[in-house]
Amino acid sequence: MATKKVTVTIPEDLLDEIRAEAAERGLSAYVAEALRFKRDRDRLQELVDWLEEEHGPVTEDERTAALEELDDLDAEHDRRRAARKSRAGEAA
């Protein structure tokens, strides 16, 4: 993958925190991942805006149902992670 060096200005306290978090993978990888995440969220927001233009705003019932589904997905992820850890512990 091609890369390009750029210069950015970041508040010093934020940079110190990021460097501490990014120690193993490096500052550039951390920043690239953060920028990808932000870009993806911006694209999702564009989709939400378009869908709301086409179909109207999300109702409170729809929002509640969606959040419940996300909670269910989070619980399933937690169960799967716990099962993997358990299997890994048994194999050791």
C-alpha cells in the first residue's frame, strides 16, 4: 500500500495520550486507523441523512428497536469471546 507523509498539527496533550496508546503499532498506524474510522462514520451519516430525506426521520420506536438489536449483538459477541477464551484456556 502506498503511503504519503503529511504534516498535521495536534494539541500536545492529545498527542501525548495517542503516543501512549499507539506504542506497539506506532503513531502512523494509529492515526490512519482513526482517520478510516472517522471517514466511515461520515459516510454512514451521509447514508442516514439520505435515508431520512427519502423515508422521514427515524421514530423513537425504531431507534429503541435498533438499540435493542445492537445490545443483542454485543451480548452475542461477548458470549463468543468468552467461549474462545475458555477453549484457549482448556487447550493450554
